Amino acid sequence: MTAPNRNTLWGRAIAAELARNGVRTVCISPGSRSTALTVACDEHDNLNTVSALDERSAAYFALGRARRTGEVTPLISTSGTAAANYHPAVIEASQGRVPLLLLTADRPPELRDSGANQTVDQEKLYGESVRWYKDLPEPAADERTLRSLRTDISRAVGTAEGTHAGPVHLNVPFKKPLEPTPVDGDVPADLSPLAAMGRGDDQPFVKRTTGEPQLDDGDLRKLAEEVSVDRGLIVAGPADPPGLTAESVTAFSHATGFPILADPLSGLRFGGHTRAAPVIGGYDAYVNTAVTESWLDPEVVVRLGASPTSKPLRKYLAGTDARQLVVDPAGAWREAEFTATDLVVADPDRLCGHLSQLVRNRGSADWRNRWVEAESAHSEVVDDRAADLFEGGILADVVEGLPDPSTLVVSNSMPVRDLDRFGGVDTTSVTTVGNRGASGIDGIVSTALGAAHGTTDDVTLVIGDLAYYHDMNGLAAIRRADVDATIVLLNNDGGGIFHMLPIEEFEPPFTDQFKTPHGMDFEPTGELYGFDYRRVDSRSAFREAYAEAVAAEGSQVIEVRTDAAASHEIRDGVQAEVIDRLID
Ligand SMILES: Cc1ncc(C[n+]2csc(CCOP(=O)(O)OP(=O)(O)O)c2C)c(N)n1
Ligand SMILES: [Mg+2]
């Protein structure tokens, strides 16, 4: 293969190796220094490109896509502050174990720290937030350097999607000419086909064979013995992409008799398996209260995924003297109450599958039934509030109205908490997505639209007004990436969550500095970004509008104006009623 110059050859080698390593979609933002990367990815037959105008939204779009698919999703930026705009999403990807690959174009080394235009220090720009960083050599059309480049791309993709998945950063310096302009003699005619084109048959330069970590037989048998108790719980926190497998966790639950306390982002709250397995979803309303105070403690808690969203659940678990086994395939320590007694370094699905065959004792039916009864009391109380307009009720309506299958993206702040407390358990096949790695309210629109790009499911996003405002730029992806979503905008005119904090009592500065009402009318975003926008003011109107929106083509925003303080009162009221019923 010949190329008009070494930069073009370099860009083509990167694009080809990305595709051969399984990459399908690359998100590109405009800029000059990255020209060779952009042109090569754009012209590659097996790569789709998404053009995103601003890098902060681009990175969250890639994050949403990678989170939904589990596929490594590269980003391409020019040099300078463009690359710095990836940082928030890189942090989320790191903490949420999402496979991103940052390809940041840069000036050649001699122009760094020289006062050259659009040149900043991009060395290790994202610090400890990436699993691997490399400043690539300057493009060179020689055998050894091209082999190193092709090897690096296999390594970058492999690291990003490894057991401890996460972002990888390759800084890519280029000298001019950046375009595919012919440069005589720049690419030697006798370059070997292997260096110039890589391996034939679309093979990656380095093929990787990997497996998930698992325990050996002796340790498995010991563990099976240890979980053969009367009272146990399986606590499934937010899952690492691509998610936990319902079959293996429910098999484990069946063998042990342990209820599954399923975080809304665990992937286990919703789906056909909930017909047969004791999946518990209302715990946020009644654990760590007078209800569980009168219960015996669990003896064993098996914890899968990240730390649960529910604070009451975390506090309840911390208050028991149960043995707590934190299962983490990457051997990380995601338990911030410091109540873990055991770290089990194993793939959670495989572990559950193996243990379900070895456990001999099915635990107490009384224990299980307590949870199941609490669950039905909770869902009855939530159903009784079907006419009340409050934020939690809208989440219950969304779950009720989701098409099958669906991808549901929930923003941080109250939406994810309300899904936790009011979403219940449902047989609809729903993949939930949320950014709980760092729990930012930034980039949520882009995350949802990126997830929509990675699935054929209907996609619904539930988002608060400040989070919507934070990433209005992200709405441009509806047209630019040709994706659809139904967006439920819970507009309580500010950060409703702050009512839950003691600062609520301090006025000033509560309203101006914390709740921050802004009075913004978001309706014009419909015209600006090309979707239908409507507003509803009751639960029944919402249910109707939501059903119409999911049945319609294209994207819609349904704004629901709510009162934050009143919503909290109803949340508290529901909780009090559930507790009342359960301690009677
Ligand atoms: C990027 C970022 N900035 C600030 C915060 C702090 N914060 C957490 S929740 C919240 C308010 C969110 O308001 P909104 O999206 O309207 O949701 P609501 O609280 O009303 O449910 C803020 C500012 C954050 N988590 N992330
Ligand atoms: Mg709000």
C-alpha cells in the first residue's frame, strides 16, 4: 500500500487496526491537527463515524454508547483545550469501567512549551483516570515504528475492554502536512506489506485471548459451604458494562434461597426472570428503619457490582454483623462503608453459576418471605399514589409504560433515586443506564443519545432541569447522529435534591446558592434541536403523553413541572405508610 505521506499512512494504520480489533464507531470532533485520523476513520469501510461539534458532549456520547454496548468507543480530537473537554467523561468512564479510547492529536514535541498556537501540555492529561497512556511516536514510515503503532492499537483496545475496563489515552503528534497531500519519498516504496498494511484477512496485528477470573475448585467449595446459611442476601449494585446475567444470579438465588436486592442500575430489576426469582426493588423505602430493626440480621451478604445507589441500603448493610463478600472481577474495593469481610476476585456471573451448583442448603423461607411481603406492601402503597403528581410517581409511570424491550437512562440527582424507590420490579426487558461512577449531572443528555446509538431498543431518558440545562448541547446528536429518544424532563426549577439536606434550613443561602431556581423555559430547545416538545401537568396526562411519545417516530421531550418540596413530602409519606404497614 502506498500513501501520499507518512501522516496519512499513520492515520490509516490506526483506523485499520481499530476496525480489526472490533471497533465499529468512532466519535470525531472537528479540528485540524487530527486531520489524518479523521480522514482515515471517515474513509474506512468498516468504521462508522459520528461527528460531534463539542468535545464534552462527544465524550459523553461515546461513554453512553460504550456503556450500553460494552464496545470500545474511540474519540478523536484536535490539540489544546479540545482534549481537556473530554476529561469529565473520562473520569466517569474510569470509575464506571467504561471502555473509551481517547485519540488526542498533538503538535510535534519541539513545539510543546514553545508558545506555539493551540498547544497545551497533553502529557498524561487525564492523570490516573486512564488505564493506559502513551505518547505515540511521531509518524514514521519504517518497519519498526509501524509495528509498534499497530501493536499499540491492539494493546489500547485490549486494555480498554479488559477485566478492569476503562479509558485509554493515546496522544498522537503530527507535523504538517496534515492533509493527504503527496510528499515525494515520504513513504518508501519498499516498505513491507506487514508494516504498511498489517495482517491479511482483517486480523488485528496482535490477537488477544483473555478469560474472566474465576476461583479454583477448592475455594469454590469452601465458599459454597460458607454461603449455605439460613439468612442471606444477594445485593446487586450498579453493574459494570455489559451487565450482570440474570440467569446466573437467579440460579444462585434459587440455590441459596437468598432474595436479590437489585439496584435500578444492576440490570436485574427488570426482565422475565423477575416472574420466578425473589427480586426486591422497594428496599430503599423500608430498610434501616423500624421495619428491619425488628428483623434478624442476615448472616451472609453477597455483593455484586458497584456500591448500591440506595443510602438506606448501604447504611442497613453497614449496621448488620453479616459476613459481607464483595465480588469484584478486577479485585477493586468498592465498599465505602468498610464493612466488607471478604473480597472475592472473580467474574460475578461465573461465580454465581458455579456456586449455584455447589450450594447444598436452601435458606429460610421465613426470611425470604419477609422481603417478599415488604415488597408487596411497598408496591401497594406506591400504586395508591397513582393520581398524585410527584417526581417519584412519574418514574413509576415510565416503568409502567416502557415498551419491551427498552433502554432507560436515568439522570443523577433524584431521577435515579426515584427509579430506585418507585420504579418497582417489572417483567419488561429493560436495560438501565446511569452515570454512577462519579455521579455528575453533566453529560447526561449525551450519554442517553450515545446509548441510543448503540441499541435498537426504544430509549427513554428521565432527567432533571439542571442536568438538562448542563448538556443542552448534547441534543444536537439527535440530528447529527440520527438517534431518537423520549426525554422526560422533570422540571422542578432547580436542584430539588438539596431539600434533602440540612442546608434547606439555612435561608439565605439555600434558595439562591443551592436550589438555584432559574425560571428557564426549555420549550425553544425543541425548535433548535428538532423535536416535539410538550408540557403536561398531571399524572394521567403524563401517562397519555408518554404512551404517544414512545409510539411516535422521532424524538420528543415531555416536560413535567413539579414542586420539589411537595415531591419530597410525598416521598416521605410513602415511606411512612410502608413502614406503618410493615410494623403493624
Ligand atoms: C457536574 C456536577 N455539578 C454539580 C453537581 C452537584 N449536584 C448534584 S444534584 C444537583 C442538582 C441537580 O438538579 P436537577 O438536575 O434539576 O435534578 P433534581 O435535583 O431537581 O432532581 C447538583 C447541582 C453534580 N453532581 N455534578
Ligand atoms: Mg431539578
